[in-house]
Amino acid sequence: MPKTYQIGLIGLAVMGQNLVLNMLEKGFSVAVYNRTFSKTEEFIASLPPVTALAGARSIEEFVELLAKPRKIMLMVKAGQPVDAILNELLPHLAPGDIVIDGGNSFFTDTQRRSRQLADRGIHFIGMGVSGGEEGALHGPSLMPGGERSAYEAIAPIYTRIAAQVADGPCCAYVGPDGAGHYVKMVHNGIEYGDMQLISEAYYILKKALHLSAFELHEVFARWNQGVLNSYLIEITGDIFLQQDESTGKPLVEIIQDKAGQKGTGKWTSQSALDLGVPVPTITEAVFARCMSAYKEERVAAAPLLAGPEEPYQGDKQALIDAIHDTLYASKICSYAQGFALLKAAGETYGWQLNSGDIALLWRGGCIIRAQFLDRIKEAFTDNPELANLLVAPYFRDELSRLQKNWRLVATTCKELGIPVPAISASLDYYDSYRQAVLPANLLQAQRDYFGAHTYERLDRPGTFHTQWQKSDLK
């Protein structure tokens, strides 16, 4: 047994356990602590004897097991539990020690904790971790933010345990204080959009074309061979093959249509509102989950509210191909919104985020890993000051090529009464962004009429207010 261990990890839920196993497999020695010591005992007992692993009964014993300066990773529930663990740790830490929060903490909490620990000479890293249980075990995408010197001290461990792609590890310094957790938050917001768009594509295929589960599998498996190649498309194809053991039906068909959420999608939308950045695809994905929760009301309303009853009578394969193009075009818009939000946040919080490097971090290990992230990297490499992905040459040309089918699907869904809020929001985002003039001039006139909020003019500079004439017409 080593006298001291290279890194410590607190929190032995599945993600924490798998990260420990990943570290051990890469040759690092690890000390672990869990509030319930029986959890620690069970974890260690489940493994062959490992001299590079030690479990501690107390925080004090845990800290003493670690080589100085200590490196401690927290894998506990975001919010108050992180503060509680930090309060227990602080009396036992020394200047120069490094604490890494690998949970889904809100970025302002990370900023606060960074300041709190810096006052005591302790470094704090807020590290986004994506990839779920499998990623934690075999190689996650890691998004660390904090002091660069502290990151350099932990980089030899985290670049080894991260997912590895052709361009290197999916782990690189993101920026100071809360930058890492902010990037992870936006990753999750894009993930919400991606999942909702895929679900809407599935819904059209099922409602309009009545595809069987096996036919749906074949469609998604085929789509995964082209530009839509991604982890989420891959697992969606797999899902349609899974049968329920008790009924023999496709399992997806007997899963309750009420989606859960842990809050990171909502945080993304709230931050976008705070910064004045439109992210309609992501926000509609959040609202779609909220709508799904109204299951009882929807069941009661279904027989009462009228809608179109005519079946789809067009060409089956043509619609499948159009849905493919719609999904890709909408996906481009979702990512464009996420990267636009990252750009605004970097400018607001002084983080100097590198969008191309962030795209590479998401190439492997994470939930939104996708083939077309290479194209995003290329776009920002060609133009680091790119305002929006929509105007990058590749994406501009693709959206021009795809939009006929995109509009066809949106129109068809309206005609059939099939709700596609994220697809519709994506198309509206594209159409709004390409307009030199929007109807906000009338909004400004209305605001000035009822509240004297003033307006600007197109023909000369300055701020203006008008005493609006009231019409005699009633």
C-alpha cells in the first residue's frame, strides 16, 4: 500500500466509482471517502485486492492519505451538499491544495467557491464531466475551469482518463473560475435540444408513417452512417430493438411519456435570457419536457380538442428523407445557439472561451459527441471571430440545401397536427437570423406609445419620443 495517494475522490455513487476505476486502470493511486463508510467498504470489497486504492472512515483520515499538495475530486450532488463537504474539508486543507468539483454545479456557485477557497490559498477547479456512467469508466469529456496553474497540476491525471480522439484527449483548460461548469451547462442545453429534435423526428415517423419499432431502428441505424452520425442517434437506433420481457412489446412503447430533468437545460435558458441571447431550440426542448409532465391533463384534453384527422398521403420514403434533412438542419441551429451563448458568456465574464477547442472537447466521451463537431472546429479555426455558425460557409451552404425539406416537414406537421416545437423553433431561428428587418420596429412604437420608452430611427442617430395621435375610430 502506498504511503500517500496521488488523488482523492469523495462520493461513491456510480459516476464516482467509475471514475476511480478509470484512474486505477490508468495507473494512478486513489484514496476514496463516502459519508456512509459501508458504501466505501462495499466498493473496495467488489474489486480484486488493489494496493493503489484506499478507503477512509473520516475526512481527516482521507486528507492524511493524500500526497501534498493534495488533489481532491468531489463527485457529490450539486448545491448544498458541495458546500457541506467543503466546510468539512477546509479545516484539514493547506495552501496549495486543489479541490475539483466534478458535479453539475451552477457556474455562479463555482465562482463563489473559487473566491472562498482562494482567500485561504486553496485552488478550486469547476470541472464539467460528461459521458454518463460509461464515459466515466472508459473516458469522459472533461471541461475544467479555474486557475490555469492548478489545472496544469492536475492535467497529467485528467488528460489520461479522458476520452481520446485523433486530435488528443477530450480534456483541456477552458477558462477561469466558473467557465468549466458554464461550458458543461451549455453542453447539457444542446443535449436537451438534440434529444428533443430526435424525439420529434421519431414522433413524425410514428404518427405520420406508422413505422414499426424495427423500421424505426433501420431508419436511425441508416442515418447514423452519414452526417447525423452521433452517440444519440446510435443509441436511439438501439432503443427500438429492445423488447419488454413481460409483454414482448417494444419497450419504448410502454414507457410513460413524462420526461424528467435535472435543471441544466433550464439553467441554460435562464442564462441566455440574462445575457440576451436567443436559444429557442434549447428553450422549447425544456418546455417540451414541462408539457410532457402534464400527462393527466393531456389525456383528459385529447378527446375534447379537435385537430386534423386526414392521414398523410404523400410518398413515404420522400418524407423519411425530408425528416433526415430537417433533423440535421435543426441540429445545426441548436449548436449554433449554444456556441452563440458561449461567445456572449465569454465576453460578459471575461473568460476568453475558445469555441474551436470546446468543439474538440465534445468530440468524444460526452453525450452530444457527433461527427459534425469536426465541421464546427473547422468553422472556428477558419474564423475565430465568427459571430454565428449559421454564416460559416459550410453550414450556410448546408442550410440552403436542406431548407426545402425542412420547410416541407414543418408544413406537413402543421397540416397533420403533429407538435414539433423544437423543429419549429429551429426554423424560426434561421428565418429570424436571416432577416435584415424584423417587426421589432412596431414593438418599439408600441412601447413608446404606452410607456414613453423612446426609440431609435433608421435615418438619423439619437433617441426619440413621439406624442402619438389617438385615433377617432372605434
